[in-house]
Amino acid sequence: MVGFGPGAEEHMSFRAKSAIAESDVVIGYTTYIKLVKDLLEGKEVVRKGMTEEIDRCIEAYEQAKLGKKVSLISSGDIGVYGMAGPTYEVLLKAGWTPKSDISVEIIPGSTALSACASLVGAPLTHDFCSISLSDLLTPWPTIARRLDAVAQADFVIALYNPKSGRRTQQIVEAQKTFLKYRDPATPVAIVKSAYRRRQAIQLVRLDEMADQEIGMLTTVLIGNSSTYIEQGLMITPRGYSNKYNDITGDAKEGEQAGRSLTMGLEGWKACLREYLAQHTELSWEKIADYFNVPIGEVFSAIAQAPDDNNLNYQAAKIDSHHLNQAVNACKKWGRLRGVIRTESGAIVELFLQGEEFKQKADWLSIENDAFHLHINWSKVSSAYFAARKDKSYGLHFFDQHGQLVFRVLLTKQEGGFNSTLLNSFQQDWQLLGQKEIQE
Ligand SMILES: C[S@@+](CC[C@H](N)C(=O)[O-])C[C@H]1O[C@@H](n2cnc3c(N)ncnc32)[C@H](O)[C@@H]1O
């Protein structure tokens, strides 16, 4: 299985060329056969149409069974949206194993995304991913969900199979999805027939993308939030500016060459706590937004603070097998403010008595004359006690993604917290929290 790169012979690997040279038979899609025609003299050539992919695999196996050396060729990398997968599926279904007499070799090639990137600058020097817009074999909702996830996660993205004569709206839908999360001016490279005769390159803005000439032989590269165009080059920074004053200058204060950033895995929670200490006015939600993390991570960071840390905030995780006890505990804390956030952004605040909570199967409910509240308890996977001195004391429940399911907070009476109820809250914290509350 030979990936011969984007098209031009000089971009073909040495092994790809030698494999074709060694072969008795070369099998491929008509266009691919044309691209390697100079290497085919004296060989048996089997040309197949675009939709005959499985036929190509079967033909390759049949020819190999006759004792011939066969090259099944594909442009780019044969393992990237290529024939490697279907060929193994056909072989394994036919009873072939890696130990059988017919040996199989996959020869990698330069795939379209790296070939196209090389022609426009350096757009892929940070995290990227690829999505094929072809819905011939993949349901559109699957493609749409992936587009949404990567658009949101700020990956640079390569769109393979962006458009064809029949499939014209997929690129329009992709553009709409990206515009939900990215600046309309985000750079986009549209590269057609890279390293082939009709090579054409367009550098445009995201909001112009779907109006351009795009076809079957085009790959579209969409930048992330830091990608820029300068001197006609599309560049995605590697992140040197996070650490160094200038790309060739000294490390910034607190950063060390060869070490994780202060905002790396080891350090970022300490950074968050420092930010919290400096911004006492900000809500937990605002802190989570600032660090672009689920709110549960904010509580986890506070709960992991060293004991001597004099924070305005404190939090303690509750053991997962104590979650029911935590709900029972709040029954003793008098009048409470319940806060529920819906996924679509509505915030519901209710005054309730913890003792009204009733647990039935998967539901935690309160039904009274004023409201019916039903919380899907099976969604709750972690909980934290949290306190903000003299301002807020309560219990916060999160789902497995760290999103808030609900919280209950002690309420003030006549401008202050009732000391008996606050004592009761603190005792429950000492009993159920993994970390003690500090006075
Ligand atoms: C079925 S995929 C095959 C991908 C191939 N195996 C690879 O690794 O590049 C076909 C898609 O690859 C992209 N493509 C392949 N060759 C290309 C080239 N020379 N220039 C631009 N895009 C190309 C286009 O998006 C095209 O629709």
C-alpha cells in the first residue's frame, strides 16, 4: 500500500518509488495512475473509478494470491482517508493474517494537510486536527458534532473533501459552525491541487471561505485564534511568546527554559488561586471563564490549596460515597438559596428549606406550593463544600464534566449569618469534607 504524496514526483518518498519499481502490478484510481505514469513502464496497470475502492482492494488481494508483487497506490498518505483501512478490512474478512504467505507493507506519504500547509507558510505549528466533510460514508450529525467540538476547542483544522459537484452545502455549514466560535477575520488557506499542475492558493478570511472556488482537489486550512497572515504567509505561533520576551530573548519572569510553563500542569492551579486572592470581587463563574475551565476545576484548585494558604476562598471535596450524606446535611442549615443553571444559560434561584429535599430513585426533588424542583441526581458525580469568608457558605454539586448541576447556599438573616446554622454547616464540613475548614 503506497502513499505517493501530494502529486509531484520529487515529493514522493524514496521507498514509495522503489516499491512501485519492484511491483509487477500497480492498482489505483485513474487520476492516481496518471500522476505516477512515468514510473509504470513494463508494469501491469489496473485503473479503477473513484467509487470502486473495495474493488481495488479485492483486486490487489487476488493479484497477490497469484504470487505477484502488487502496489496499491493512493495520493498523500494511504492511511489518511485512504485505502489502508478498507484493504485491511477486506484482507481480514478473507481470512488473511499478518503471518500468512502474503506480506503487507504500508508506505507512508506526505498527506494533503502537510503538503498544503507547506505552500502557505506554517499554519500547523500548533495543535491541529482534520475532518473530512464527506458525508458519503459518515452521517452528517457525526461530522457536525466533530466540527463543533474542534471549532470550540480552538484547533487549527484541515478540512478534507470540502466540496464536490453534488456536495456543495457542507462547507457552508462548516463555516457557520466556525463563525460561532471564531473571529470572522480568522485566516483560511484554500489550497487546490498542491504540487500538481493546476495548483492554486487562496488566502481569505473565515467569513469569505464558503464563497471561494473549492472543489474535490482542495484542502481548506482554518487558523486558530492566534493564527495570523503576514507578508502573504499564514502562521500559527508555537507559543514562544508565552515564555520569552522576544522569540530570541530571555525567559519571562517566573518562566524557565526547558521547564513547563507556570501555567503548565503542575502550576496552573496555583496561578488560579493567586488570581482568586487578587480578585475577591469575581464570582466563581467569572474565574472559570477567565481560565477557560469548567467551574468544577476552580473548586478543585481551591481544595488543593496548601493548608497555610490564606485564601479568601476555601473548598473541600466530598468523597463520592458521601454525596447523599451531604444532601442530608443541608437539611439542618435552615433557609437556603438554591441555584440551578440550565445548559442554555438560564439561572434559576429559589429559596428553599433543605429539609424539603426528597430523594426518589434518580431524582432529588422538592415539591411545594411555589415550585416543583427535580434534579437528576444520577448526573451528580462530585461535590464541594465552599466558603467565601462572611459572604457565602454552601454546597456545590457537579456533573462528570465539572459543570455545575446545582448549589445550595446559606442565607443571611438581618445582614449576617445565623451563628447556630453556620456552626452546623462547619461541623458537616469537618465531618464530610476531605479537607478541614479553617477559621
Ligand atoms: C479521499 S481524500 C485522500 C487523502 C490522501 N490520502 C492524503 O493523505 O492526502 C481526498 C482529499 O484529500 C485532499 N487532497 C488530496 N490531494 C490533494 C492535493 N494535492 N492538494 C490539495 N488537497 C488534496 C482533498 O481535500 C481531497 O478532497
